[in-house]
Amino acid sequence: MTQSAQNFSRTPEGHLSLQTSHYSILVPSDRPYAQLRDKNGTLWTELFLAFSAHTLTGQDRTARIEQEVLGNSLILKLQGGIWQEKRLTFTFLEDSIEITPQITGEGNLTDLHYLGGYYSGHLRWGSGFFQSGYRFGRVFNPEPHGQERRTIPAGESTTIDVMGTSIPGKAHWFFTPAPYYYAFTQDQNAPALNLGADQGGTPLEVQESGKSDLWMTAGLKVQDGEHNFTGFHYHGTEGAYSLSLSYEGYTRISGTVTLPTLRLSFTTEPYRGLEEYVRSLGRQSRPQQSDWWFTPIQCGWGAQCYTAQTRGTRAPEECTEENYNGYLKVLTANKIEPGILVLDDKWSSTYGTCEVDRKKWPNLEQWIEEAHNRGQKVLLWWKAWDPEGLPLDACVLNDLGEPIAADPTSPVYEEILRNAVQKMLLDYGADGFKVDFSARTPSGPGLKVHGNKWGVELLHQLLWILRDEAKKVKADALVMTHTPNPYFHDVTDMIRLNDVNTGQPVIEQMQHRFRVAQAALPHHVIDTDNWPMPSKQAWREYVALQPDLGVPSLYFVTNVDGTKEPLLEEDYALIRRAWKKHAEKRTLL
């Protein structure tokens, strides 16, 4: 249990002061900021002491801040704005600070800004949108982005969300979502910030104690059922920053509501800080696992892509029984024996109803039974959100009444999905699902959804229905997703590291993803993936590393699809060695 900090004291100048073994806080009497320093006395940030919670009908603001000290808590009553009542509570614990907004009133929430907001309470400081000041230099975001930068300058913005695709500004679909966590480090280029004297005022003392080797962290603590936002955003500009959640107008506030808590702390490095943040959430459940979940995976997608290249077709067209029999024949000839086979896109005739395409798979049930007879399990690739084949009352609709996604809050869709799961696991005989395209989570104003869930909650509901029905049908069914977030501990069994970013070094990016996934869900199995690849040499290097990260996964059979480089005997031998190493590591556990 986290220990509470000591109570506040007053400095001779009338400022509030509090110190723990991990940090110190100083709240000036004449400005809406609090100075946060680490245990060594190094200043990290000036925290803005108000927030804004905007709605569809108005922009929120604060005209006055009234302080109340209660033990180790600073309670800020924020007057003005669009809410009947608004308060912000800073709870100072021994090792962390928890910042909790609370609002009373009516409205559809659009954006919630932490450490920033519209303010007009001090003539000296003017009015407008205020942000917190930073003394750190760079920001760590656990969500993989297209440029694969582990940190960015503090003056840039970044996001953690449930969306993404391969178009400008959205190249971050790899994790949906990553943990709601940022970390901050100081460097020589961190900009100076002076909130002291202006126009003859007396400056407040803010001398530095030197650059710190610590990291400051910021993570969200959200109650179950209240993740109705699409993204957790860091907004950086010159010398200042704030954080926000995007609710997009789908969350109705009525009465008094406590909003998600922002937790600040210090740590020695960002991945350790991520582990500490996850532990603070208390989500450490271990799913009941089966031994076959840990056996090497053969996914047919890479082979489909190469087949399509040679034939001038599209890869989904090549998901056929004939092709997969050919792939297995090559693997068997080269003594490659996967424990799990994945039938990828597009084995079905429609994404929404999961009816098998009999032109491609005339004997799917027999094919899966034969795999079982060989000791192999079969996962079916399942495309999240796609409304293909669904009736309108099972879908999220746009302004024109057109379907843009399946709607997991629709009773009609829930029945369709549960029936589809039964069909895939019972009628076809499959053993689980590889979930893909979860980054197509609906987003934006004006969409029509049946229930009151949105954003992260909508994706969680979709996966909950899928996995809940799967476990009812087969207790050892395996559900694989790319959702390494603690909140998703109960809707997934295996975390897939997802597609390789071929424009950046392979090993470094996949090690990063592994560390994030392991920290977020330490008791879940990890699928290492290995498609696409910029070269066969990069693929070889990653195959050798896979046993150290999780379950080895193989996408290629005869050639690396992107470069068309053929696999030779030495390559098959490399696979066999890697898979043997994985088996030996499993034996030692």
C-alpha cells in the first residue's frame, strides 16, 4: 500500500511546501502553478493548477482558483466555466502525486485537459489557454510510431490511442492501445522557463540543482468501464505542455463525476517506470494457459504475399486451401513443424459474418481435422470492426446512414458475433483467433452507436464478446491481439508484437515492443511476429532473437516476400535452431 506524504507546511513567504523522500512540491501564493522537484532538488515542471473539460455545447474555463489544504491533499475549487461545480484534487503520496478532476453538471464531454486549460484568474498573467511549464528535454511514448523514435523533443506533440493506419499522421496502429503512460527526461537542450518576474514583479526562486539522471512519469488511473476516450495526448510547445483525453462527445455527464486520475512519479528509466505504473494499477491477473499456446506459429500471410507477387494478384486472394497445402508441404520437407497454423486474410467470404469461402476452402473442416491429427492447432484470422455482410442495425453509422464499423454495443451484432464464434470453433473446428485491424476503432463526431460505450471501451467490448464466447465454446481457445494495455488483461490471451516497420531497424523496434508488452501484461504470452522484412539478413537476425522475446512466429515459406530473396537450407536450419532454443527455454520454466 502506498504511504501518504507528510502534511503541508508554510514557507516564510507564505508558499505551501511539502517534501517526501522522492520529491518536493512548492505552491506559490501568487500564481496558479506548483513547482515539482525530484529528491535531489532538481526542478522538473511547473504544474498548472486548473483543468478544462469541454462539451459539445461549450468550451470550459476557470476564472478563479480557491485552495483548501486537507492533510496531504491540495483541493482546488475552480470557479467559472460551464460546470455547476468543478474541483481538482492533488493527493501527495510518499512516492507519487495523484491529480484527480471532478465535475458536476450536465453535458457531453469532448476533451478533458490535464495540467492545462482556459484561465482568466490573474490579470498579471493575462488570459487564454494555460499550460504547465517543462524543464525536461525529451518525452518517451511507449506506443510505436512510424519513425520509431523512443523519445521526442519536449516541444513536440504525440499520442497514445486506439487508431492508426498507413496514411500521414496515423502510422501508429501497432499497439491499440499502448499503456497510458509517458516518461520525461532532462538533457542539455531542455529550454529554460521563467515564470518569475515580469513587468517589475518579484521573481520566485527557481535555481536548478543540476541535471537529473531520473525520469518523471505520467500515467492514467482509470476505473473499469470509464475508458470512453479514443486517445491520451501529450501536447508540447516551446517551454510548455499539457495532457488530454479525447471523448469526442459520446460521454454524457449528469450529476457529479470523478474523472480519470493522472499519476506523477519519478523512476530510474522509462521501462522500469512503466512496470511501476502497471503495478500501481493492480492488474496482474494470469489467464489460464495451455501448453500448445507456447508452440511455434506459422502464419500464412507472408507466403500469401509472395504468391500474389509472383502471380500478379492481391494477397487476400491467395488464402486458399491449395496454397496452404503447398506451404505445409515445403515446411514438412524442410523439417519445420509449427504447433500453431494461422489461416490469414481472407479465408472467409465476408468479414462480418465469418462464413467460409468455399471456393477457396472447400474442405476447411477436414483440413483443420487433419492438422489436429498431426498435433497442430489452427487459428483463424479475424478482422475487427469490418461491417462487410452486416445489417445496418449491427453497425456504427455515419451522417449518411452508411456503415463504417461493426457495433459491439448493438444486441444484433453481439448475437451475430457470438454465432460466428460458435461456427468458427465448433462447426469449422478452429482453436482460436488472430485478431487484426483493431486500429480501425471508430472515431470522430456525429457517428451513431447503439450503446453508451466509446473509444477504448468500445474496443474492449468487442474483444470481450469474442473471447467470452470463445471460452464458453472451448476453454483453451486462444485469442491473440495487439492490445498491450493493462485494461485488456481480461479480453486477450496472447499479445502480438505486430507488423515490422521496414523503414527502421528491426531488432531495436521489436525489443522495444517486447519490453512494453511484457511490462503491460507480464503474465500473457507474446507472439513475436516477423513480417514484413526489409531484407533476408534482417529476417535472419530477428529469427535468432525471437526465442528471447516470446513464441517464434514464421511468415515465410519459400521466399522473403518484400525482396523475393529465397530461403535456403541454411535459413531453414536457422529456424529449426531457433525453435529448438525456444523449446529448451520452455522446458526450463
